[in-house]
Amino acid sequence: MNIVVCVKQVPDTATERKLRSDDKTLDRDAADGVVNELDEYAVEEALRLKEAHGGEVTVLTMGPDKASETIRKALAMGADKAVHLVDDALHGSDALGTSYALAQTLKKIGFDLVVLGSESTDARTGVLAAMLAERLGVPQLTFANKVEVNGTSIAIQRVTDYGYDKVEAVLPAVVSVVEKINEPRYPSFKGIMAAKKKPVEKLGVADAEIDVAQVGLAGSWSEVADFAAAPPRAAGTVVKDEGDGGVKAADFLASKKFV
Amino acid sequence: MDFTLPESALAVQRGVADICSRYDLDYWQRCETDKRWPEEVWAELAKGGWLGLAVPEEYGGGGQGLLELAVATETLSASGSAGGSAFTYVLTPGFGAMTLARHGSRWQRERLLPGLATGEIETCFALTEPDAGSNALGISTSARRDGDEFVVNGQKIWITGVQRATWMLLVTRTVPASEARPRTHGMTVLLVNVPEAVASGRLSFRPIPKMGANTTPSNMVFIDDLRVPAANVVGEVDQGAAVLWDILNPERILLAASALGGAEVALRVAVRYAKEREVFGRPIGANQAIAFPLAQVKAKIELARLMLYKAAWLFDAGRPCGTEANIAKLTASQAAWEAADHAFQTHGGMAYSMEYPVARLLADARIGKVAPVTEELLLNYLATQVLGLPRSF
């Protein structure tokens, strides 16, 4: 099975994240880049599927040169090879543009199954899996906390507010995973050393036959009009317990429509 | 000249830090309070091949050297483990794997190294005695040849990790110290199977209540007519001193790495508090009385690290490293102590609360100034062996 895992480099959530004042895109130099956490679960799931069914795991990343660190991490976990889509023309692409660029690349490199995290910790749109599936014309199986492949069919448990749905499809398909699905492995020493020798193919927009009018800041359908720092948290409400603390707490929750 | 760490060491830094990032200061504090081995971290380090870094590849290890082990120790320590990291890396990867990789016989290597690489076999090291600490050559634990065996009698103290160890590297005298010429002659290192020795009733041990570093107990060990096969001699009979230096120098280097990491944690904790804590309307770190000592600690950490890496590099190259190992141990331990002491001062009275990590870091740092060798003995080595000054003893 030819599995492609899409991973994204995001700013470390533990550091202060900023947007650039000039083009209102993410300031990638202001924070350390790390692998989007949910994508680690995607890599782990891809590796488990490969271990169970054989095949190959390819990492696909779209991002600047710096994103190669993210690729190395996924390779160190055990992926076989990587494709790095890197081009200045892609800078500032929104979800629609990104899904187009990735879909073009996926068409070029081929796949039986695409696995990705259900959202990124920076933009958090959570729409990429659905967009990708649509652009590729294959089934989408999103928010999976369990994946089973049987021959050419795939079944997942799709996490919902009320439990889960069972969703089945025929490969090729796109799957997005949630963090409950597994426990990602740490790269081992041998894994990290071996990752340095694994092939990473760099592709530009021309290589992937990407129409530059549909990507980048100019090609994006959404636009960041303005941004501001979140206001400092206001002082909380102190409720003094004079024997009626429970009632006061319940009233407070009711006033906020929590109960 | 290139100060860049080799890729293997950078991989160690990244990989060990990755694992450690899920274990915070509170985790290590709980291990200390509960006197509990950090099983979770140990298992992850074992699984990733981080314990077996210095085991040759043919035995399932990473095929690296002391530099990589030192970087792993420092990284683990700096993540919050501090003193506890010493035991994780010194006992099994250091005492066990490094020693047998270099001095073990073929069967010893084949039997032990694969297990040492995966952490399934653990080791401890028994040298110090109630009457022989700094004067290690003066030990009195005796091993008398009897056919294909040695019969061992004696007492050891401050032997850490006996409880978990499958094998003990036991340093004995096959020629009494009083008769040995030169004084280094007549030392023999034996591999003792600990569970078997305990089961035979010929070896027993008792933990010593201690001030810190409680993730692993340190013990009194009593040996009474213990029979050890002659095939368990590490290196040559009577020539154990050669093995001993190759145990003690890595021990100094790994403990220097642990101390250095401890210094880094203490400094990090102090700097964070100095930035956050406001008194008289400004962060206390704005006061030079707080800031300058922390800046000084930073300088000492960087200097000690240079010597640490140099000493490890020399050892791996098979070159003499005694002077560098001793300087690394001396300066890293001093940096750790000063870092912990200034972290204490920075925290003011809050440092005395066990809810802050400072008290643990202070206790961990203090032991580094006396163990496994006192600062005075390290200075004495530099004075007599390096500067050629007359001996006082």
C-alpha cells in the first residue's frame, strides 16, 4: 500500500506566536518550528498500517526550507521517503490554495491512502482533509480514532459528539485522524541516524504542475483583513460561600447557559 | 578547529530531549519524594536505543562513544532530572556497557552487551569501602584463588543500584594493598551475578538513608565467602587497575555531564523566577545583585561544557583524559552547586518549600562536590600530577 502522510510545520504552541505586520501571514522566524502535533498521530497511524499491510510511507510537506526539519522528524519515526513542496509562490496560501497545491502534488506522486491530522495547531481550519478528498475525487474519512484496511476497502470510526460513526469506503481515500487514535512513537537513535540518508525530493510549483494563480497570497480566496493581540483576561467573579455557595455556583452556570 | 558536535551527538540531543519533554520538574520531584526509579523514562530511553548508545553495533547497540553518552546524560539532566540522570546513565550504560565493550572477554561481551544495550540487564559498580574512599587502591575486599573460582570477602559502601542490578562490577584485591608493588598491582575486577549471590546468602546489602538522589538507593554491601568463577574476571587478574581507570574516567565525565545538566535546570528555574517575581514594582531580575550571579553561572556552565566534551572526545579517541576528566568533573560540579545556590537565593524563602524544585536541585548539586571523588582530591590530582607539586601524603 502506498501511503502518503501530509505533515505541516507549525510554530511551537509553547512559544509566543505572531503574525507579520507586512503581509499578515504567520511570522515563522519568530517561533521554533515543530511538527504539527496531530500530524505525528497521522505518521504513527501510517507506520502501523504499513507494518500490518506492507507498502511504503511517503511524507509530504508544503512549506519553506525550514520545514525540512519536520520532514526529518517524520522520517526518523520510520517513514521511507519524503516529498517537499517548496516554492516562494506558495507563500501565504490559504486552505483552498494549500489543498489545491497538495492535490496536484499527490496526483503526481500517486497514492492509495492519504493520512493527515484533523487540523493544525496554527490556523486550525480543519478543512484540509475534506478539500483534498474533493479535489482528488476520492472518499473522505475524517476525524478517525480507528482505522482498518482490508484489501481495497477501508473503515474508520469517525468521532462525533454522540460517540462515533462507522464510515467505510474503497481505496484510494483520504483519512484524517484525531489524537485518540494512537500514541506516536519517539524517533529512535537508529531512526534519526537513518533519516539523514532517506531520499527527500524537492518539488517546485512547475514540477507539480501548479497554477500559480490559484496559490499564494494573491491566489487565496480568504484574506486576513486585520489582527490584534487578544485582550488581557478580565478579572473573574468571586462568589463568597455563605452557606449558599452551591446555589450561587449553579445560578452562575445557568446565567452562562452551561446548565 | 570546529566546535560543532558530530551528527550522532546532535541526534542524541534531539532524541533524548524529545522523550524528556513529556516529563516535567514535577515528575522528577515525585520520583524523588516517592524514592522511585523513573521507570517510564527508562523504558522510553531503552526502547529508542538511547541507553545502548555506546554498545557496539554487533551487539545491538548504537556503536557510539562516551561523547554521545555524555550528551544524553546532560540532556536528560537538563530536562529536569538533574542528579537522577547520573544513575540512569552511569550505572548501566557507563559502568556496565562501556567497561565490557572495552575490557570484557568474548563470552562476557556476548552474554551481557545485548542486554545492556536494551536495558534488560542492569549493572552496578562496587569499589568504595568504609575505610577506602579517596584512597581507592587501599581497598581490603579480598579475592583468593581456589581452583576455577575466587573466594571473596569484604565490605563495600555507597554502592548505588544494587537492587536493580543483575551484575555487579566488584573491585577486589588479589594481592593485599600492603604487599602490592607498585600500589596499582594486585587489583582484580570481578563480575558478580547479584541475584545468585544474594540467593546464596553470600552477599547482602542494606540501603543508606540519604539526603537526596533518592530515585535509586545507595547501599552497604556485605560479602562473605562469595564464590565467583574465574571466567568472570574483567581484564586480567592482578591488572584490574587498567580496567579501573577506564571505569573511573567515564564515571567522572558522565557525572560531570549530569552536574552540568543540573546547573542548567537550576539556572533556568532561577531565571524564570527572577523575571516573574516582582518586588518594589519591578522583576527582581532587574537587580544586579540577582542578575550578575546568574550571569556568572552561565559563564561557568559554558566553560565546564567545553571541558566535558573535550574529555569525552579524548576518551573516545583512546587518548589520556585523566586531567581533562578531572577538570570537567571539578568545574561542572562547581557550576551545579553555584547554580543551585543562586537559584536558592533568587527564590528567597520560597526555595525552602518543597513545592519548588530548588531544594531538590540543591541536594543533588551538593553531592557532586564530594562524590564520587571530593573536590579536594581532584585539586590534589591537578597539583601533584599536572603541576608537579610535592605530595602531602
